[in-house]
Amino acid sequence: MKAQELREKSIDELNGLLEENLREQFALRIRRGAGKLEQTHLKGEVRKTVARIKTIITEKQGD
């Protein structure tokens, strides 16, 4: 998800997205450890999305 799309959401929506992405990140980590993750690029994408969401939440809380 692009940063501009995330900036349009409320803090509550961002917190929900953050929780969802953290769960997905955990699931990908487990699958990678079990050797069943074929699309290894997803792990990095989710990690960057989590960072984007956290950054935007921090920006909004500063306003």
C-alpha cells in the first residue's frame, strides 16, 4: 500500500492495518522457517509496509 493511501486513513484504521500486517509478517516468518515459503519477497514487502504504517501513525500523533 502506498504512503499516500495510508495518510488518508484515520489512526484507528492504521492501527487495524498494523495489527493485520504484523500477523501476516509472523505467518510468513513461520512458513519461511518451515521451508514452505516460495514467494520470499513477500516478507520484505510486509516489513516495509509495517514501517510505513508506523511512520504515518507517528506523524499523525504529532499533529
